Amino acid sequence: MKKLVPILCALLFPAFLGAQAGPLAGVDPTGATVTFWYQHSADRDKAMQAMLADFNRTNPWKITVRGEYSGGYDQIYNKMVAAIAAGKPPELVVAYQNQEATYDDALVDLNPYVNDPKWGISKELPDFFAGFINQDVSAQQGGKRLGFPPNRSIEVMYYNQAMLKRAGISAPPRTWDEFAADCRRVTGNGSYGYALDSLDASHVFAFVISRGGSFTTPDGTGYALSSPQMRDSMLFMKSLVAGGFARKIAKKYDDQGEFGNEQCAFTMSSTSGLPFYAAAVKAGKNGVFPWDIAPVPQVRPTSQPAIDLYGASVSVPKTTPQKQLAAWLFIRWFSEPRQQAAWTHVSLYFPVRKAAEPLIKDILTGDPHFATAWELLKKADLKSEPPFAGYDLVRDAISAAYNKVLDGSDVDAVLSDLQAQAQKILKESSP
Amino acid sequence: MGTENRPRPRMTPGRAALYAVLAVGGFLCVLPFLYMVSTSLKSSAETITRTSPVPFSPDFWPGVFRWSNFEEAWTRASFSLYFRNSIITAAVTVAGVIVSSSLAAYAFAKIRFPGSRPVFALLLATLIIPDSVYLVPNFIIVTRLGWYDTLAALTVPFMASAFYIFLLRQFFAQIPNELVESARIDGAGHARSLVSIVLPLSGAPLFTVAFLAFVGSWNSLQWPLVATRTSRWRPITVGLTTFISDAGPQNQLIMAGAVIAILPVVLLYFLAQKQFTEAIARSGIKG
């Protein structure tokens, strides 16, 4: 027996060491205060505050998370840039992947937290949608995980079933050729096919990936904005606008009114807009009509459409090990199925975990459009926009280029200029 | 008094054409305001169904005027708090601007000191720096002074402005030096000359500077969001942003909030209109 003790010690000591090793060894989050800058306003702000109160009341470490509405995404970005420079960042902040890339060294790599044997969630990772969970891991940042998804949405096509039926169309278009044909058939008597939002580069991304293209080079190190898919996408929309089958909207969200008033048969937007389109249909001039959502048309029929994945993540700026761990524990708590389901009930964003599905059954049965979107999510080939630092500026350049082409400029010259601009921005913004 | 005896100008075809052009221009300027007011009185549904941009169309106006939108905007976005904050912030900023700008303008206009011209030129050169460039340094200074989320953070950084100094300096320079020198012969110092001679003769430009500083403070959004973390000192512009969500706006409440937000500015402009135009004319600034 005496001989067994040292052997057991020798066997167990490395295991003990393993539990304590790593960057989180010895860190105690007890009593930490976490400031969380987010974009949720009005009702969502209230709901988030209620969830924060729940966390603050129930977490065993007596961590306090203080949520602060800090404006929209752009305003939070500006605030973060200033706060990082001043050395006063919050402990938790909402950020898109390209913004994470800009903050870069000011953020904590969450990989050690995700994989930590004590505080991590490595066993639960398979329950997360792979497209969601990998979105914040960037090759440009050497594989660091600079954020974690609290929720997501996808780009879809909203379509007016009644208008299609009146035009003799039985199903939504699956390909761009069908889409063009349907737009032509529904146009007339003051109505037209597609309410085109030329102000948001995400739509262009959705079109490009639907044709098998990308905004980036195959190795993911640079932009590829003068690709044949980009050219085809822009020229396709230009031809629809020129023919009167698509019309540019004047300002963001105007397509909701056009759709609700049955002026257009199609529009493209995020699934997070579902309640707004439903409200627009309810308020429309012609009364309620049947409508639904479908995948953005593809270059050819497919059972796995390429779809643009939307949604900002939450990132943990570098502060102290105690606060960083406390911020991570809140993220972990928020990603649990119960909290995910609660947030979906408030926001109609998708939960990031499959285990939340039984908890949102009431939405899936009560809201057929959300149910369609949920099923679409499961089979889609999810694609993310470039997570490059400076991508916000490139987005503006893409929108400007898109408008130039729609207004008649030479597509090759415009895209060549766009590609040069984007590469210049990438070079200047890269860490 | 003078206007009563002034003969009415004869209406010639040229004058009629001029009036017509001015009327069209005036109408185009007023149109966005009319649209804002009409939208602020619509129901949520009407912001989708009644969207004509032409005021002569019935669809430009709401079917039923919903005055309750103003009440809803006021209560849902905590406008009473934001409104109070905006008033206090603007008032403190205006006071600081008037004091600092008049002192600096007097020095540049009436005191000869070595390097005054290069220093003034340097001051004017700061006008070409975009406001966004100041964001980070201002934030660093404010946080190091411990002013984060305080009234001082929202007011002190904006109490000195090259443009206001320039505006006042141009006006002060037109006041005859003899007046200031006479006061100095009578024993008045520069401070007394400024307060007793120069400022009383400068009502119009001071009013203009006050008005512009007020509007600048009232309309600011980015800086208050950066420099605060709670609603304690956040202005009314922050309240307006709460009606915009990730996926759609509440147009009728945004417009009702906007009407509430611009009322003080419009009121102030009508009160200061005469002084404003006079000061612009006399400062030599061209639009």
C-alpha cells in the first residue's frame, strides 16, 4: 500500500497540474464587475437589462454585468477606438468580425476560454451551429477567436405569394434566371418585381456567393472584387433596373413599405426584419396578403443554397484576468439554451445552439415565416463577409460602385477601381 | 417706423420672376420640415401607406392626426431627462464659448503682441481639421481628468472654437481703436475695455456665436455617446436613436422626437434671426 501512494501521486499530479495549467489557472472571477457596451435600444434594451439582472442574481461568483446602450454599431466602433487609445475599454463589447480585426491586439483571444477544462465549453461545441461558431476565428489574426456569437440571422428573399399567383407563378424563383423572368411577369399596373437596396453592400455579397463567388481570394488574404461573379451580379441588377423590373429604394427600410403596399413582389433582407415585414403587410394599402421567405436565388437550383450569415458578436477587450474571465462566464451563460431561447423570443434572432430548438417550439409553430427561416438555416451553406480590418470602408466603396454601375458606368472600369481601393484599404488597415 | 413711410416697390416682371423663384426655393426648403411634421402625426401603418412626398396630395397627411405620438416619443425615450440634459449642456457650453471666444478675439483684435498674426493664422489653420480627428485625444484627456460621464466632458472640450474666435475678432476689429484707447486713457484695463466698450457694441455677433454654439451642442450625438455611459447627461439626440433598431425604424416616433428636438433651435433662430443675419453681413463672411 505504501508503495502505491507515490505511484498514485505520480499518476494524479499531472492531471492535477493540467486542471490548473493554462492562462486561466488561479484566476478567480468572484466579485468582478463587467461593463457591456451594446446596441440594443428600446424594448430590446429592456429585455437585455432583465437578462443581465437574472445573471447578476443567479451567478455563483457574484459577478455583476452592467449593460450600457452605446449607440449603433458605428458609434460603438468609434467609441471603442477612442476607449482603446485611452486605455479605458469596457470588459465586453458588441463587434462585427471586421471590427474585431481592427481592435485586434486590444481583444482577448477566446480560444483558451472556450477550451479551458474548468471554464470552457469544448464539450458543448458540437451543439453550436458550425457556421456561427467559426465566424469569429480569422486567418488574418492567426487563428485567434476574437468574438463569440450571441445570436445570428441570414439574408433571405421576401416574396409576395399573391402577386406571384396572379401572374401565374406557382413557386418562388430558385435561380436568377427564374427571378428575372418572374420580375418581368409581375411588373405592370404600378407594380414591379424587386425593391432594390443599393445602399447595403451585404446584398451584393449575397448575390456574389449565390453565383459561387466570394469577396476574397481563395487563400483568404485579399479582396477579389472584380470577379466574374461580381460583374455578373451587378450587370444582372442593372438590366432589371433599366427594364423597370427592379427599382432602387430611396433610403434604408423603404422596401418594407413597398412590400407591404404590394408595389414590389420581391425584396431581400435579413431574417431579423421578419417582424417589420409582417407589420408592413398588416398595415398595407391592400390589406393582408399571403407572403413568405425563400433562399436568395442561386445561379442554378440547389438543395444547399449559399446564404449570407449576419450578426455581430461579443468581444472581450483586454483588462484584467479576473474581469476577462467574468466577461467570458457571462458569454458562456448567455449561450446556454435557456438564455438563447429567451433572447430569440425577444429579438427573433436565431439561437446559436441546436439545443435551444425545443425551447422555441412555440415560435416555430406560431410563426410560419420564422419556421421557414429556421429550416433554411439548417440546410444552407452559410458564408460570412470578409472579417478584414477596414472592411467598413470597403463596404462603402462597394455600395458606391454598385450605384455607379446601376446608373450606367462601365462595370469593368468601376470594378477595377473598386478592387484597387479595397486592396489599398486592406493594406492600410491590416494589423 | 421707417418701414411705414417706405414706398412699396413696383411689381415689374423681373421682380415677379424673382419672387416666384424665391417662393419655389422657400417651398423646397420647408418641404422636409412639413414631411417631418406630417409623418410625426401618422400611425405606424400610415408611414407605410400614406407616403406621398407632395403636400397637395391627401397621402402626404395623416388620415387622423395622432398627437399621442408626441406623448409616446416623450415617455418611451425618456425625453424629459434627455431634454433637460440638452438644455443644461447647451447653456453651459454657450456660456463657456462666449467667455473664451470674446477674450481671445479681443486679444487678437485690440492688443498688439509679438507673434499675434502667426498665432492667429495657426488658430485659423485648426479649422481645416475634421472634428472626428479630435475624438480620440479629447476622450483621452477627458478620461484622464476623471470627467467620463460628467457634464464637464460634454461641455469643456467645446468651450473654445477657432471659428467663433475668428467671427468675433472680425467684428471687434471694426470697432474704432479710438474708443478702446480713450477708455484706456481713462484708466480702464483691457478687461474693463472689453466688458464696458467692446461687448456692448457687439450684440449681434455675440448672439450669433451663442446661437451657433447652442445648435452645435444641441445636435451632437457621437461625442455624447463616447463620453458618457449612462443616461445621466446624455442629450436628446441619443433619445432619438433609440427608435431605430437593427432591422427597421419606427418612423412616426422618430419624426415626433425630431419635432420635439428641433423646437428649441427653431425658436431660438426666430428670436435671433435679425442679429444672426446682421452679424454674418458685418463679419464679411460669405456663404
